[in-house]
Amino acid sequence: MGHVDHGKTVYLDAIRGSDVVKGEAGGITQHISAYQIKHHDRSLTLLDTPGHEAFAALREHGAQLTDLVVIVVAVDDGVKPQTIEAIRFAKKAGVKILVAINKMDKPGSNSNMVKQQLAEQGVLIEGWGGDIVAVEVSAKTKAGIDQLLDMILLVADVEELDAYLDIPAYGLVIESHMEKGRGPVAELLVQGGVLNIGSFIVAGSTYARIRNLELTDGNKISEAPPSTPVIVTGFKDLPTFGDKFKVVNDEKI
């Protein structure tokens, strides 16, 4: 999360080896996107949120979806209004904050200015009177990628961020749309349990018997464990962005 044009999507592109930012209108992220990667043989699910001021509701929703929030701050621009807002949303959601100070490849970059500005917002970095991890990165040169991912895993371990498998699956709706030939299609984030093809789920005011499960890269799967972003078909109607979903015994419930 962070201010518009501070490099959130570009940095995720660097991590994933993709070029999502070119597909966004004006190069600006328009919606929440979810991706899953492997780092040191462990799965990490990454959510990208819009930075433009018009998408405040999406940013707040993004903070509620996740276990950790990485605040991306461009070193040449510093803390800006949507940076402050992202910090507020993360604190409101009660999630752990990490900081990625981006664009460190620019000549004369000085991260101390950013750390001072963050301190003024109550975000105290390690070495600045606090315990919040800050990593200096460059989406352009890919510097700091491995270190940031290492820190995410370390903080997750320290915070003991675990999920239960042996319960009915539940989670949240990230996005939904109509698709020709497939009808209502939803992207879900599984937060607990294991979601299976054939399961009945209720999401808000609609329901589905799951016909297909796909990863966000289009690969078909038969089940989705916790922290998996998954594309689902089989809904009666479109679920709403932000709806909670849960597995039930049948569609009558």
C-alpha cells in the first residue's frame, strides 16, 4: 500500500517477473489484485492496492484482507497523503506494518528523510526508536527484493500467522465480474480451511456450487488451502467486493 506512483505495482512486477503496470489505465492500479509466489520454498500471497486518492475504499479493504501491510514510500517523494492514509488503515485493521523505501537507485537518495517523516506519523523504524522493519529497495534494479521477502517471512513467523485446515473454508471476495460463457466469476481469498470443487459456498446474498477453481495465473486446481487467491465459477449471482464467504452443507443454507 502507499501513495500513487510510488512504485507498488512495478515492485510487484519485479518480484513476479511480469509487467502488470502496462495493462493498467494510465499506469495506475484500478483494483485489488492478488498473486501467489514462492520464496525459499514457502508460499507468499501478495495483494496490490491502488494508490490514487479515488480508491480509498479499496485500500481500506486491502488492509482488512491481509496479515501484513508493506507500506511503499518513494525516497524522492517521501510520505504523502495516501501514505498517511495507508498507515491509518493498517493500524485500524490491527495488522503488522513493514516499510519498503523504493526508488533507492536514484542519485542522492537518502532514506533518513523518509524515516523521519514516518516517525512523525507514529511509524517508528528500527534504529529510530521503534521495531518496524524498513527495507531499502529499487523496483527498477530489483535491489532489495530478496531482503524484503525474507523480512516478510520473518515477521510472519514472529507473529505466528497460522491458519486452520480442518474447518469449513472461509474467506473474502476480492473481485467479481460477468464473463461470457462462464457467467458470474469471482476472485476469492481463502483465509481458513480448504476450498474444494463441488463445495457449496455462501457469499453475501448469493451462493455457489463451485464448478471450477483456478489460480490467478489460469492454472486449474482441485483445492485451495489458506492464503490462496482463487478464481471461482458457479455463482448464482455476482457476489459483492468485500463479501465474506463460507462453505455450507448445501445451497439451501
